[in-house]
Amino acid sequence: MSGIHPSAVIEDGAVIGIGCTIGPFCHIGPEVRLGAGVTLKSHVVVTGDTVVGDDCTIYSFAVIGEVPQDLKFQGEKTRLVIGARNRIREHVTMHAGTAAGGGLTKVGDDGLFMAGCHVAHDVMIGDRVILVNSVALAGHCIIEDDVIVGGLSGVHQWVRIGRGAIIGAVTMVTNDVIPFGLVQGPRGVLDGLNLVGLKRRGVSRADITALRAAFQMLAQGEGSFQERAQRLGDETQSDYVREIVSFILADTDRHFLTPG
């Protein structure tokens, strides 16, 4: 027997395991399968082709199995599979995979996903993983067993974090982390140009070359950052470089991230 609140919406086709508890105003989609003993607190959404393993507890306002936040996604058939005994706290989001990423997002057993965490499309998470509040995992990441990621941290797409590693709070992880490694400290420096974005927008090679030279001048030229920008504006013929110069020289209440 399962305890289902009368205000919950369970669509035809959903499979509800023995001993589940589904709280007020939950919404369960038609392709969802809940294992035995799953508890959904109030206002939980579980949708898509999603499997939730035995004895998981999902807290209020979590959204599990929704379509990915990927502009390449075209509605293809993909899945989310969650293992057993996970605790998924308030406002957590976990998305299904994409065809380009293998079509599957997978979470292991015995994890703790604290409030506000995001697990993006095609992520693979091992067993006993802890994501502290507001951690964001981008698409295609691999998080192996026994990893802890500190609060407010972000993990860049395609990054692998090896077994037993720990990531400190407020850390941006942009490269692979060896097993049992310790990573900490923010990435708060201006470290280059968004060349991929420029190329995707069709910016000419001449402008990209000019932008590269401008960045080097801003990083290594003489004088203050604003003085370098002013001198750059006097010398450049590129509209893209002029746009950067105008941004730097405009009125602002904040300091700049300057090249590291």
C-alpha cells in the first residue's frame, strides 16, 4: 500500500512502488517509475522517462526529470535514472539526458543533494556523493563515488571528478580532479577571451586576431587598466575592440576583473 495525498496528480501510466508516500500537490508524469518506499514531500514534480530508486526521499519544490537546458535538445527520447536511498532536498533540479550525450543522466545510491543543487543533462554521478547547497553541475560531468562538492560551487561541462575528491565551497572547477584530490579557491580572474562564442557568431579572423592583441595589451601594457584601454581605443581599427574600450571607460560603480 502507498499513501497518496488526494491533491496529488498521478498521470496514467506512472508506476508507484509499494510503501511510497506522495504528499500534497505533487505531480507525477506518465512515464515515471518510483521504487518501493519512495517519499515525496509536498509540491514535488517528477516527470519524463524517470526512474527513482527504492527508499529515496525528495523534498518540496524539487523538479526531477524535466527536459534539459540545452539549445540543441529537440525533444528526443532521453532518460533520468536515480539509484536508491538518495536524499534530494528542496528546489533541487535534475534533468534528463540528450541524444548527443548518450540519452541518459544517472545518479548512484546513497547521495545527498542539498537545497538548490542542479544536475544537468548527461551527468553521471556515483555512490555516496554529497552536493552541498546550490552546487551546479554542468552537462556531461562525471562525478565518481564518495565525492563532496562544497556549497555554491560550479563544475564546468565535461569535467571529471575522481573518487574521494573534495571540492571547497565557492569554487569553480574547470578541469579534471584526480581521485582523492583537494580543490579550493575561486576562479575570479579574467583569464582570456570567449573565442568559442566569437567563432560561433561568425566574427572574422581579423577581428579575433585584433581582440587577442587587445587582450594582451590590457594584460601587459604600461599604465593603469583604464590608461591601457584609452591607448588601445586610440590605436585600434576593430569595432569589437572599440566596444571593449567603451565598456571599460564608461561610468561604473564596480571594479573590473582584470587579466590575471
